[in-house]
Amino acid sequence: MQDRLASNGQSMNKTILEMRGITKTFPGVKALQDVNLDVVEGEIHAIVGENGAGKSTLMKVLSGVYPHGSYEGDVVFEGHECHFHGIHDSERVGIVIIHQELALVPLLSIAENIFLGNERARNGVIDWHEVRSGARKLLDMVGLNEDPETLVTHLGTGKQQLVEIAKALAKEVKLLILDEPTASLAEKDSNALLDLLVAFKKQGIASILISHKLNEVSKVADRITVLRDGKTIETMNREEIGEDRIITSMVGRSIEDRYPGRTPQIGETLFEVENWVVHHPIHTERQVIKGVDLAVRRGEVVGIAGLMGSGRTELAMSVFGRTYGHGITGQVRMNGKPVDTSSVKKAVDAGIAYVTEDRKTYGLNLIDHIKHNVTIANLVGVSRGGVIDDLAELRVANDYRARTNIRSSSVYQLTGNLSGGNQQKVVLSKWLFADPQLLILDEPTRGIDVGAKYEIYTIINKLAGEGRGILIISSEMPELLGICDRIYVMNEGRIVGELAGNEASQEKIMRAIVRGEGKTA
Amino acid sequence: MSSETVNSAAAPGARSSVRAIIQSNLRDYGLVVALLAIMVFFQFATNGTLFKPVNLTNIVLQNSYIIIMALGMLLVIVGGHIDLSVGSVSGFVGAVAAILMVEYDLNPLVAAILCLGVGALIGASQGFWIAYLKIPSFIVTLAGMLVFKGLSLAILGGRSVGPFPPEFQMLSAGFIPDVFGPITIPQGEAAPITLHTTTLVIGIAIVLAIVYFSLTSRASRERHGYQAEPFALFAVKTAIIGALILFFTYTLASYKGIPNVMVVMSILIAVFVFITRMTTLGRRIYALGGNAKAAQLSGIKTERLTFYIFVIMGMLAALAGLIFAARLNTATPKAGQGFELDVIAAVFIGGASMAGGVGQVAGAVIGAFIMGVMNNGMSIMGVNIDWQQVIKGLVLLGAVVFDVYNKNKA
């Protein structure tokens, strides 16, 4: 322990966590190979790496999801060797993990959720007074100004995230692990969350932050450990941190440009939406989309920028088979001719595909393998008279696996076991096999690492090059600026701006949003 | 679309696919082994009564209606639903059949077709609420269970109606005719064995067909550059299956041959294996159960699909009701009660998942046979009905625990 302190260069603080020589093997795969990680008291230690690099596996080892004995190596926390056999054991010593998918019970109140499994009770009888006052105190600590009685289901994702953190604080956390905490947060909420981690530092709470957002990592992390292919590549100190260096280290080569180059070959108008009006499915008198006009030409990559809740996803889903909304009016045209998109089937037949923003809930059958997921939107393409040609299907699946570079042992791997980037490639393959003329991509790179993003941009470019139209919804403005020929700006259910790709900038987009806000009365 | 990449991509994909195929079939093999173990156990425990030709024939007759309903239930459960009403529906249809044939003297064939129509209608009426109005299937079919139990009582007026016309009885009591005429094998001093030749011929024909089709499908896989399963494994598997079929048909042949109801059942099993493994309809049902939202967004009409699943289930429940009524040769108000539990248990023993998206026809059929053989064996041994229930319950629990344990280990 003593020489370790001297060697990590942070001799002021003591090391609270040491993971030494962790090796974890799954049948046929070495997920982790001799990984080392140490965390000192009160630091924010970021772990970055591509999808499938082993970040989540490492955290599952640490939190006891993979019990002691199922991996090799030592986990030492506060000087004691740990033999965790479940999350309960790791939480008892003060290690709390907050997963990407939040683990809150929606129909219980904030206070009940905070003390779930850790109830303020005497002999099994809950002391509601203490629950409320305790919750109030914890909510103040995380800066959430909500009534502890509010049901969690009424909170947005950002606030739910804060409730999760309050829940961790209730367990007297010493080491907080956050897995992609800002993946689904708007920028303001993300910043608030990161500020909170910095504030926790002062109270001696260390954090492990797993994130794909390199700008955030370089802003708050004291040290960064890079994993690649299940191995520790390096640990950088604060002064060494730079985005380019991280990327180089993550992918094992330097990426000169994060966006692949492309020479647009734009043809005639492919897809038009005119005067599109959509009402809220429950509050049917409320307009969610208030008369949108937009167009995409062949070979064109068009972006839709906007804040969360601006109606972008609602617009896409209402066009795609009326899968969102009520009282929809307006016209959709493909190649100048009006088309019926009133059911998913009709929309697909008209040549439209929609890749959802939530691939796990809406995109994939996670308990089935890649082959079946790739063909499900176009079974007719691999069957005759309702009978599936197994060999043709296998050929298609292998073909798309190679084309979109899905990393898996075979097409018989369950999609639930793939990393986020590879799952996204399966969803893309599914829609590519349906051969659409217009591809609507909703947050296509959310929760995906730099390397896989580049691959997805390359696929997008290739599709545009084949003369298809691409419509991309994204909350990451640099991404839209990097790949789009034209960008629409949406706010509160309207198009409030249209910018050519080469003259667009983050400032112009923001200005369009802000200016647009006045018009919505 | 393009095929240039096939060969390069096939090599790694195909090799591990062999392992995947074995792994994915491991459970089915395990089930077959469990069924055989149970049969061997009872063969000894009943002093050789279990495998007697007359008893084996009986096992088929006793379980045919459970197996037939298990086929539909498999689709229902894979689709993410449940149907608690099948027992009551089969009882109700049996009652309708009795009224039509016995009281109204309707032609048995016409009456049977009408009854299947009634089953489809019942399935449709339940499927409507489940598919289009999104009422949980558990509740709709629980209601259906009560409704049709009550309706059978009502139309039978609390009495038993029978007997059925002889043609109709043939459905459950008859055997296929021996078109080749029987052959007799002298056994020295013991009584000679008379064999039902047609049954033997059918058994051999089925084995030959299985060998032929598995060889051609292997060859076609290899011709297209995909590695098939190792030949040794393939040969052993085919040999075992062939031997079992031959043994089974030989045993049946030494009694009265193949029962009519087994012909119906076998055709239905083949059809359902085909639907679930080879057709777009089957694939869509698995997609629906695996992730209904994703299936819907992939252009699958999930509502209509759910509706059809329940129509199919209703028809199969009706068919089972006819078979059961023909077997008893009377329709009683109690007919069909509790069948739903055996049917659902068979599907879960066969490896289907409560959450939907997982399950195989072969598994459900074997699951039904496991239950059936246990019923039969324990009855011969003279185990009381109360303890039979206890043991069956524990087997169901054990099978599912084993399954879940295996999945978590993987």
C-alpha cells in the first residue's frame, strides 16, 4: 500500500480503490485482460474506451455483479481485499454504481425511491417523517428542487438521474460509479450533473465516470484511464489530458478527422413534407407539430437540430406510419407523388425507413440473434410464398454484417450481448436490407464511441452516395455540422431556421432556436 | 443484394454457427433425454407394462388433445400471451358437437366443421379484446374460462349427452386401415405376433424421408459455402431419431397400428414445426414476443398477428374438444376442466419463456409427452391422484428451474 501511494504521484491523497490484474473470461472471449485501475480519495477518474473495450465489464467486477471467483485478480478497497458476491456487498462498503438505464420505480415517490432497499424504518415500520426530511436533505445536496412526494414518473430524465445520485448518497457512498450518466441528458442538465461531481470531490467522494463525451471528460476528470480490447492502455494525469490524445489512445491510431469526407452529389427532390400538423396523443387539443414543411433531395444529408422536446422525434415518428400522435394532417410526397404513410408497412413500402433513437426498446429483439434481426423488416426479401429461405437469409445476414462491420462471433450472436455501436449497426443493417429511398436516423450515434461513430458516418455517406436521402436528428451539433449538407432548426414544433451545411455554425443554430422562441404564440 | 462478400464473411460465421446450432439445440436434446429417462424408469417401475403395444397406443390416445392444444399454446406463449380458456373452450365445443350430432342428427363431418368454426369464432372474440383493445390476455381468457365453462353447463343442461355416431367415434377410437394386409411372425411356441403392415411401411417411409431431406439440406448448405454440422453428429442424431421412430411404429404395428388421431396430430405437429421454423408468419410471432414495439416499428402488423394467434388457438381447442368428446363417446359438463393447466405446463416444460419470444414446437410436444408418460406410468403403478398432482407440480417447477439456471450460466 505504501509504495503504491508514492508511485501514483498523488501522494497527498490516499488510494481508496485498487484493481490489480483483473482478467475476466466469457466463453470464447477474454473481456478483460490484466486490467489495472486505481482511484484516489476525492478524485474524478474517467474511464474511456470504445464499445466493447471492457468498461462495463470492469465495473460489473467492481460492483460484484460478477461475483468473486468468476474473475482473476484482486479488488482492494480502503486497504481491504474485497470478495463481493453481489451489488449488496459492494454497496455496504460504499461503492455505488448508477447504470445508464436508470433503476428507479416510476410509480413510487422520489423519497420512496431514495430509500428503496435502505428504508428508514424501525422493526420494519417505516418512519415517514424521517423519510421525508432525509429525502429533502439529500435533494438539497444534489440541487433538485422537487417535492419528495412527487412520483418519479413525472420527472424528466435529468431529474431522475439526480434522484439516483441522491439515492447513492443515502447509502453513504465513498465511491460513486456513473455509467454514461449524460448520454440522454440535454446540455444544461449534463453540466449540472458534472458540477455536482466536482462538488462531491470536496466532500471526499470519489467518482468513476464512464463517458463517451470526451469534452465532458476532459473538463472534469482528474485522471483518465483508457481501455482498449479489454486491456489498460494508459492512465493520464490532469495535465496530460487532451481530446486528441484520448482518441488516439482509444482507437489505437489517430483519427485526423472525426467526420469522413464526402463529395455530395445532390439530385432532384425525393421526400417532401407539407404543412404537417400533429396533436398530442393524450392531450389531443395540444399541437405538438405545428405545420412543418421540409424536403430532402436524393443524395442529400439533411439534419434536424433542436433542443430536447422540440418535436423532432415526434415529427419523424408521425411521418413513419403514424407511430406517434393524433389528428395528423398534412401531406408526404416521395418523388413528387403523394404517398400514404399511415401505417409502418405503408411507409416502408413507400421507401421510408426510421432508425429509432432508442435501439434497445424500439429497434431490436434483444433475445434473438443478428440474423433474425437483420431480416425482420424485409422478410419478403428472403422468402418465397411466406416460406423463409434459410440460406438466402444467412447470406443476407453475413453480407450486412460485413458491410456495416458488425463485430460479433457470428450472425448467431444475440443482439442483447452486443455493444451499443454494434447494436446500432444491426439496426442500420435491418433498414438497409429493406432498401429505403429515405432513411430517417434519430440520434444515430447516441451512446456510441468515437470509432464506431466514424464507421456510422461512413455508412451514412455511402448511402447518400447511392442516391438515397438521409434525414438525421441529432442533439450533438458538431455532428450535424460535420456531416450535413443542410440543417433545419426545430423549436417547439416548428421549423425556425434552415442553414446550408457550409455556412452553419453552433452559434447560428442557437440563435435560430432563441429567435424562434418568440414566434410560438 | 450484393453477394461478393458472402464467402469472406461466411467462413468465420459458419464455423461458430455450428457451435451455436448445437448450443441452441442442447436443450431439446436434454428434453429428449429426460423423456427417454422417464420412460425407461417407468418401464422398470411398471414391470414392463409401459412399452406394451396397447399401453403405448393408449399414451398417444390419452395425450393427443393436450398435444394439439399445446401447439397453439406455444404460439400464444411465444407471442407473449397466455390462454387460460382452452380447457373450457374444448369442453364447450365438445358439448356443441354432442348437441348437433346427437340431438339434431347432423352429419358428423358437417358438425365437426361447424365446431371448428365455433372454435375460430371464440378465438376471434377473445383475440379482439387482446389484440385491438390491449386488454391483458390473462384477464380476457380468465373471463373466457368462466364464460365457456358456464355455457357448456347451460347448453347441456347439466346432463351428459351421448353416445356419438360411430363415424365420429372413429376419430378417437379408430385406426388406419391396413391396406397391405397384416403379416404374422411365428414365435415358436409363444403366440405369433401379428403386425399391421401399413403402419410399418409408414414408419419406414418417414425414416427414409427424414434421411433424404436432412441429407439434401446438408448438401445444399455445403454447396453454398456454409459449413454444416459435423457429419458424425449428424449421423448419430439421424440414426437415433430413425431408430426411435422405427421402434415406435413397430410397437404400434404389433397392436392395431396407427390410431387415426395420431395421423391428425402428426400432421399438425409437422405443420406447426414448419410454421415456426420456416415461415415469415412464424418469424413474426417470435419477433412480436421478443420485442413487440420493435416488431411494430419493423412494419409487422402486431395487432392482426395477435388476433390470428388466438383464432388458431381457438380452432385447436375446438379440435381437441372434438377428439376428447369422441374418446369419451359423450359430452359432459365437466369435460375439459383443468386441461389448460396441462397444456400450459407442457409448453413451459418444453422451454418456452413466460416473457415471450422463446419456445419450440418440439419442446412443447416433448413436454406434453413427459407429462403424459408420468400420468400413465404413475396410474399403472397405482400412485394416488393426489400424489400424482404433487409430483407433476414438482416436475414442472424443476424443469423451469433447470432452464433458468442453464440460461444464467450461459
